[in-house]
Amino acid sequence: MPRRSAHRQPKRSENGGFGSGIERTNYKKLEEAGVTFEYESDACKFYYIKPTHKGKCADCGSENVGSDHVYTADFYIKTKSGKEIWVEIKGGGYSWTGETRAKHVLLSKQFPNREVRFVFCNEYALIGKGAKTTNKAWCKRHGFICTSKLIPKSWLIE
């Protein structure tokens, strides 16, 4: 059973303790590759400022409300050369919202030494209903590396 951070809620049981089937598949492939990795274990705290849709802060009158959050990547991987990367798995459905994308841009600014990469079920899928931008195009625009389905072996030997 994968080790997980204490602050995370238990994952759905139908995926054997994983958030999705694509996470479970990548976990097994990483085990087979013999690389050093952890599943949902490396959390970082960050400050997230979210614009309000209506109203202002009662204390300061600001239209932006900030709060502390904790982010845990799906996988922390140490490559063969010792490089550290964090991999976020994004399947289909509602997990890749505008708020989630904004969070990752903010995280990359607050933690410039952390390299987060994405594995999508389909990197060429649109980022949302009615969007013209694909997951891959969004990642390229914001300086993230991404791929589809499986963590590439090339990432593991960097």
C-alpha cells in the first residue's frame, strides 16, 4: 500500500488506495523501473490569493482573499542523476479546473526550485468545456512539461 501524507483524506477504495487508475498504473511502472519515488508524501505550504466574485474583506476591504494551503504532488521522484521532480497525474473529469491551473502557476512562482510535471490521460484534450486550449498548449504557455498516460522513462534517467 502506498505511503501517503497525514493531511490527505483516504482515497477511493475502488482504485486500491489510489486517486485514479492512471495513478495506480504509474505507481506500478515506477516500482518496476526501480527508481526512488514516493506517492503523495511531499507536501508544501503555500499562500493562495483568490479574487472574490462579490464583496470585500470585512477587515481590510480588499477584493482579494488569501489563505494558506497545503499542496501534495501525486509523485515525488528522484531521478537516476539525483534530480528531483514532482509529477501530478490528471485524468479526465473535473480535476483540471481553472482554479487548479491557477494554483499550479502560483506554486511555480512561490517554489521556483520545484519542478512539477503533468501526466494527463490525454495531453491533447481541451482544458475545459468550450475551451480552445489543449492541456499541452496550456503547459507549454506556463513552462510546464507534460505527457500522456505514463511517466516517460526519459524523465527517470535525467
